Amino acid sequence: MNDTGSRILVIYSWDRLWSLGPGKGSPDFYLSLKALAGGFSKVVLVYPAGKSPLQDELPQGVEGFSFRWPGRSLAIKAPASLRDRKEWHVLTLRAVLFSVNWLLRIFSSLSFTMSAFLAGQAAARKSRPQVVAAYGYLAVPAARLIALRRGVRLVVRLFGVSLGMKGFSAWARIAQFEETLSFKLKADRWVITNDGSGGEEAARRLGVPAAKIVHLLCGVERASPGENYDPEEYRRSFGLPAEAKILLRVARLWPQQHIERMLSQMPARLPGGVPVAAVIVGDGPEREYLEKLAASLGVRAIFTGALKNSDLGRHYECADLYVATSDRTNLTNSVLEALCRGLPVVALDTGHTGSLIQDGVNGMLVGFEKNRSLDHLGKKILGLLSDEPLRRKLSRGALRTAEELIPGLEERMRQEVDAFSFKSPSQSARKGK
């Protein structure tokens, strides 16, 4: 698949390839670079140096160069205890913190652009790329300058979009200036992950021609032949009885995922006395908060920590329901993986989640209004856990959805290379739209 003589320079916004450590968490960044290594004769990655050696994680065929980024990690975090409080003094404090952080973000963005441009120019002189790519919002200004200097094409690669959650007002665009710039600065193509956050809509609203947008649903590795897991043994490994019902969530444990919603709405037991447990796979800054919350609510929550993606199969195969409760989007990799394993999904109907999760077909959609009661989420969870025939029906629907709409990894990596090679998007690239 490698195109002899085709070279690409990637300006990368992050200091790691995996959200939860090598082989753990979202595989999107790693797989995108792996696809490029298979489609280009030379791939050079320019990235900000961090605490972990990203160089050791690079796919074969990708050459990495790091640069120092003065001014990174300047944001001041508000305590989690203030998140949902509405007292005037708390709101005032949050407004002040937002203003200070906005100014710090401007400085951090300018610092990144200067550092990445200088490092990227040095790498470009050696590699002589025919395409420059910006991975993430922060990388776009530097990549744009390099592409202009060298007279080559620019691809903007975005893995999710926050713009649009609060509308496209002037205030929202200024507040999220990094994302706004990533669409306003001229490029030859925008390749955007279709994670349900409305990336294609945001691009069009901000003036990107439709012909320059490629919107790609994530690919998912299918179950390996011969995989066979014992649900009873799985439950015993957690100290649960064989009849226990299990809710599953696979995610980075941070505020955006709102895992507390699942914990607050899950039953401790079904009406007949069958125990219910939540298995939460992942790690992050919210773990301690979520553990204490589960204890205070009197529900059983099992935190496994971050696991290798190759070890997730038994969790999807042995759980009864997957529950997704983000108010940004619920079409994450883990939701797609759940569908591919025949695990029904109960999801808040946020973003474009309803484009893939169909109520009564492969799961249950729950209407969502921020700051409103989520009692209806609890009722859907309880109803499905109590109705085994319905779960079987939804499981069959999940497998059909996966077969018809979710690309496998090999197909998805071909789509990625086609997008960066400026080939016309294939019909399969539009799956899941």
C-alpha cells in the first residue's frame, strides 16, 4: 500500500499516543499514524516532549522529533466539588478562573506555534515533505505556516470537536479560539473523526467547503475466532454471584464522561433481589471521587484501572449492558466496540449519538437536558436488566449495526490513507453518517 516517494510531515499536538498509557485508551492517534506509515514512503512526526518517551510508542515506519514547549500546562483547575454548585460566589469564582485560563491558553497556544514551527521547519528541510498534516487544534497554525513556506498541501486532522455544544455565537467561537482557528485557517482537506460531536457540521458552519471534508467513523477490531469467555467465571473473579447483572463502562475517568450519572441511576438490586454491579474500566482524575460516590450511594462499583485494549474483549462479552452518559457525544470507541460484541447500549441522546444508536433496535436512547433529572435513565437501565428477551433482541440488533455500519480496522486504515492522499472518499468512508 506504500506510495513510493510520497512523504508527509505531521505536527502533533500531544506528548503521548494513548490516552491511558501504551496500548490503553483511545487507539485513534496511534492507528492514524500507523495507517500513514503504510501509505507513505516517509512519515516524520514533530511532537512536544513530555514526561513519557513517546518515541518508544511510535508505529514502525514513523520517525519522531521532539521539541520543548515553554508555557504548557498552565491551566488552573477548579476543584471537582465546585462543578455543579450554583451559589453566586462559586459562579463568580468559576468565571474568574475561566478568564484567567483563557489568557493562559492564548500564551500557551502562541508558545506552541512558535516552538512547533521552528522544529517543523528543521525537520521539513531534511525530509522534504509533499504533504504537511496538523494533528489537533494546536498544531494547525504551525503546520499552516510550514505548508505555505514549502508550497505543499495541508491536511488538518481532528479527532473530535467541542464547538457547537454551546452554539456558534461569537462568544462561543472566541471562548474556543483554538478550534475556531483550526477551521478558519486555510487548508486543502479536513479529516475529522465522526465521534458524534458534530465535526462535519462545525466545519461547514465555519466556512469549510463540503468537498474538503472527510468525516470518518472509527474502525473496530472484531472478535478473534475462537474467543470464548465464561460469564460465571467473569463474575466470580469480581466476587459476584453467577446471577449478578453487570453494567459496563470503558472510559478515561474525567469529568467529560459523567460516569457519576450511571452510578446515581443504577439499581443496587433488581426487584427480585438479583444484585447489580458496575464494572468501570479506565483510570483518571475522577477515580477517587467516583469510588467515594459509589460507596455513599450504596451501589457496587468495580474499578479495574486502565487495561490493554487487547484485554477488553471479556468485559464486553460478559456484561449485560453498556451505559454511556456523556453530554458531549456517546459515539466513542468503546460504544462501537460494545456494538461489535453484541452488547446493547443505553446512551444519553447527546450530540449525534442517535445516528448509530437506535432506540429499541440496538439499545436505548435516553432524552437529555442538562441540569434536569435523569430518573428516566435509571428506569431504562432497570427495565432492560429485568427483561432478558429484550436484551437478546437488542444484542442481535447491535451485531447487525456493527456489520452494516462500523468499518473493520483494515478498511478504516485504507480510508485514512485515501483521505491524506487526496483520493476521493469511498462510500465506506461515509459509514455511520
